[in-house]
Amino acid sequence: MLSVAHGGGVHHAHRGDSHPSQRYGNGGEEASQRRDNLPHHPRGRRAHRSGPLEWTAAVVFTVLAVVVLVAAVAVLVVVLLLQPRAPYLAIRSARLDDLVYDQQGALEAALSLGVAAENGNARSGATFSDFELRLVFHRVVIAILRADPFDVPPKGSLPLGYVVRSSGIPLDSSGMAAMEAALADGVVPFTVSGQASTRWKVGGLVPFKYWTRLRCDLRFFWPNGTAVDLSCSSKPKSKSS
């Protein structure tokens, strides 16, 4: 303002305007250089946004891993302390009531089987399902035994009685030879095999599911039909036995 009020002020103003672009141009270059020297943060901002997400995911996965580990250890401790007993199947009685075999290789048989579902757990009942047993002579299925789902109370047993009657079962040449040898020996063998799905709670808290499978040989004196050394069970054997 003072330079404009004096006469020479105009001249000074005119001379001051002789290089306006140079003066402002230098300032623009300096400002541009300063801007260029400033750090650029587009990637830094993106990393800043993704950083918390990555840390959150890592924490979540760590917590889940710890929870799974603790649950596994808890189940192991319960199993070791309570020593749960898996439910199982057993054949408690067996008798060959009738047997007819002709020279054409046709077999007729009648058997009585006493099957028991056993639950040795003191604190939990057990449920049996998908129960099926097959009675076989020399690879020929004589009968299939089934049962609807049923429950067995703690420290309990449920008897299942079966009367098997099969007639007109054709035997092949090897089966005929096996039957003739058995009749000559006075001991007729059959095989029983099958399984059942069992469910119970370990310690009354931890649910557990287990397939119990049974396979054993039944041998009968003939013609009186009594079983020979009957021992047939799906009970798991201990390592020491």
C-alpha cells in the first residue's frame, strides 16, 4: 500500500511486476519439490486397514485352537478317570434244535440263540441301533437277525431271544462236503457275525458313539444239539488279555 501512494511507487510496482512469473514460478517449483518430498501413503493406509483384520483373525484362530486343545484334554481326562466301558453284544445261550440234510445238498436247520446287549457304564444308559447278526454255514447265510433300536439302562443287560428256522438252503459241493464231514465228526459248526451302533455319555456328560462288532464260531454236538465251549462276545479286550 505505501508504494502505491508515492509516484515512484508505481514504478516500483511496475518493476516488481517485471518478473512475476519468475518469482511465483520459483515458489511453485519449491512447493512442488516439497510435495514430492512428502511421503506417499496410499499403500500405508491400506496396510493400516488390513493390519487390524489380520491381527483379529490371528487372535480368533489362536483362541479356537486353545479351545479345541482344552476340550480334547478334558475328554482325555474324563476317559482316564472314569474309564468308561463300551456297550457290547454277547451270545449267552445257543442250541441246535433240529438239523435235516439230504443227499441233494438241501439244508434245514432250527437254532435257538439267546443274545444279550450289555451296558457296563454306571452313570449312563446306552442306545443300540442298526442291530444285525448273520448266521452262516460254510459261507451260506442261514438267517439274518435284526432288532429295532432299544435302550439298555446303566449297569444293565437286555436279553434278545431268537428262534431261527431255515429250510431248503442249497449247499454247493464244498458246502456239502463240509456238512458230511461235520456229521461224521459229530460236531456241526456255524458262524455268527454282525454289529450294532451304540451311543452313550461318558461320565453322563460327553456323548460317545461306537460300533460294536461280533464274530465267532458256534459249534454244536449232534444229534443232542448242545453248544461246545460257548464263548461269544463283542466286548473289547484289554491289552493285557
